[in-house]
Amino acid sequence: MVFCAQCGEELPENAYFCLKCGVRTSKGENEGVSYPWNWGKEAQKALSTAAEEIEKAFITVRDSVQKTIIKEKIICTNCGEKNLHDNKFCYKCGKKLA
């Protein structure tokens, strides 16, 4: 017996594609049977670009979350005192913090 790796459907021994979900079987992969649809270069490029943008967004969000968790101190440019991350003014000299 052969089963689909994606959905678990029982398949005929000679199946190249799952009867239920359409994924290519290992037999289909081994014999080089291609999918019946053609993604085309433009669609592949769009998917690749989308993957890159998602990765960039993930990195941006991760960095933002880490900064929030760490709560880096702000150093006053006037007196050098370390202030809490959410201070607007230096508690030591009163200068507005950047």
C-alpha cells in the first residue's frame, strides 16, 4: 500500500499524484513527472520576491521585539547619564533625550 505524504490518502501503487490533494507522489518525483500546470517564470519570480520580503519583515519585527524586551537605556548626550528607555528628558540634567 502507498499513502500520500501530504494528506495520508491511500493511493494505487502506480500513482504519480494524490487522488485527494493533488501533491506529487515519491514515484512521480523519482520518475520526473512534472505537475500539469506551468507556474511560469513570472510567478516563480513573484513567489521568490514575496519570500524575500517576508524574511525582511520577520527580521525587522524580531529586532523591534528584542529592543522592547531588552529596554536599552538612553544615554544623555549632555551629561552622559543612563536613563530608562522610555524617558523623554534626562533625570539628572533635564535635557531632552533623543
